[in-house]
Amino acid sequence: MKDLTPLLAEPGTSLAIVGATDHPEKYGGIIYRDMKAKGFPVFGVNPYRKTVDGDQCWPSVLDLPEKPTIVVLVVPAKRGIGVIEECAQAGIRNIWIQPGAFSDEMEEVLESGDFDWLAEACVMVRARTAAF
């Protein structure tokens, strides 16, 4: 595990929010809108949506038009493991797992790969304390 918080203060840091949605009470939507409002370039990833907050949404991290700095997982751990495998294929190293989306199996996959990752930490909270 590595603290990815310093990346939030680097110019040009972009985020892919896996589990992005327009549902006002789901964290995938709350995080997407919050990080977008903070000025981060964000990519919504959700195979069940064409758009999020009026922006294009992609079905997989493999479909993104560019490689994001950080992939933020806001999906159940079982689904997250597949996303981590897609990140490995795409050459994405920085994985941020939101509270409640982490599991022991996920940790094993992350530790066996070439990832920098942070789990059980809220990206919205950490972005507030990152030096901009």
C-alpha cells in the first residue's frame, strides 16, 4: 500500500471513477461530481451508463481515451478485482479503493501486480487536504 494523496496535488492529475453514476445518493456519483467540481479531469466508468453528469461514460478502463493518473474504485470488491486486472492490461498503476470496496482477495491481486494502491481512504476527503 502507498499513500496516493500527493498525486492529487500534482498538475494534470486525472481520475477515472469506476462506478460513476447520476444517482444522487450513490457514492460513485457523489465522488464523480465532487472531483469534477474540484477541477480534476474525470472519466466516468460504468458499463451500464452512456453518460454521467452530462459527460461521456465508458464501459471499462480499457475503453478510456487516455490513461488516467488514478483509477478510483467505487464498486463491490468482486467487481473491483476485474477492474484491477483491466488496469494491469492498460498499464495503469495507481489504484484508489474507496471505503467499503476492499477485500482480502483484492489485496492479494494488488500485491501480486505492479501497482501503487491505497485502500479504505476517501478520495474526496484526501483531496481537501492535498496542497493545491
